Amino acid sequence: MMKLLLTSAGIKNTSIHNALVDLLGKPIGESSALCIPTASYGHPEGGPGAAWRFIAGRATTPMCELGWKSLGVLELTALPSIDQEHWVPMVQETDVLLVGGGDATYLCYWMRQSGLADLVPSLRAVWVGLSGGSMVMTPSIGTDFVSWSRAGSDRALGVVDFAIFPHLDHENFPDNSMASAEKWAASMPVPSYAIDDQTAIKVTDGNAEVVSEGHWKLFSR
């Protein structure tokens, strides 16, 4: 199974950084990366500007600016129109996929349309998700987090067996309170983690481990 580092806001502290290096098995400066900005386009607060800030390392969510040996952009909406031999080998050879935030249902749609979803189980790369880029790996995200107007449901890929409520108690997201997280978790069909921006979930061989310098809560079913 693919190794996952599911973050709320990127590599925000030393503990999450160390977890990333542990999953990679080598320093960041020796690792190749592909970043995926696609989710941004499905969110009303995203779009081209947000995608550029993510790629350029100008956001407040450290991912692309960590000093990778090489960095490329994998735009999922482009992939159905090009031959697989032009992108599949790169994905299979890269050390890490850096997956930006936005709408997880939009990202899920394009992962399926592009064929990336089918590749995920066999990839050796570490999947590092940011907000929506983490939530896409869960079975469902909850209707409150669906902002893409064409989403038929809140279902996602189901690579992991738990749900994620990101940006817990964030000053810019008043709806992301612990009370809101509890209400959201009660509607979810699986165990659910509420995590703040100083927290990530490390998944190895299907086993989840919380890595945090902030606060979080697990809601069991």
C-alpha cells in the first residue's frame, strides 16, 4: 500500500517534517517530487492564483518549497488528452506526490478521469496531501466540505478507512470549530479525525499514526 502523509496545511513543523523524511527513507534534497495543484480549480476560493502560490511556494502551506532534488507539475486535467507513456513513467519513478488543497470531490473526479486513481495502489511514491489533497484519500468528506457544483456526492477514493476534518479551530475558518467537527463526525460512516494545521496523519501499511505539535481529536464510530 502507498505511504501517506495526510496534512491539514503542509509541512508546518519539525515533527511533520521528520515524518516526511522517515516515509521517504532519504533526505528531501535527494528526493524527486511532482506537485498536483488540480484540486484548487474546483474550489471557489481557489483557482489559478491559488494554484500558482502552491507551486511557487508562496502559500502558507509548505510543500513545494522544501528543497526537493527536482520538482515537476502534474496537472490532472491535462492527462486524459495525452498519451500515458508521456506521464505514467514519471509518476511511477518519482519519490513523492505533493497534492494541493481545494475541493476533494473535484480532485477525486480528475484522479479517476486521468487514470491516476488506478495507479495509486501500485505506486512507490509517498502521497503528501494538503487539506483537500488529504481528504481525497478518505471514503467520504461530508457534504459540508463539497464546494464543487458538479459533485454528485461527497464520496472520495477510500484508500484509507477514516475521514478527515482539516483546519480545526483555524482563525480564518470560523465554521471549523470543535463543535462543528463533532457534528460533522456524527454524520460520517467511518471513524473521523479532526486535525489542526500543526497536525498530520502518517499512514504506513494501512496503519494510521497522528503526528502533531497542535491539537486533534479522533471520533470513533
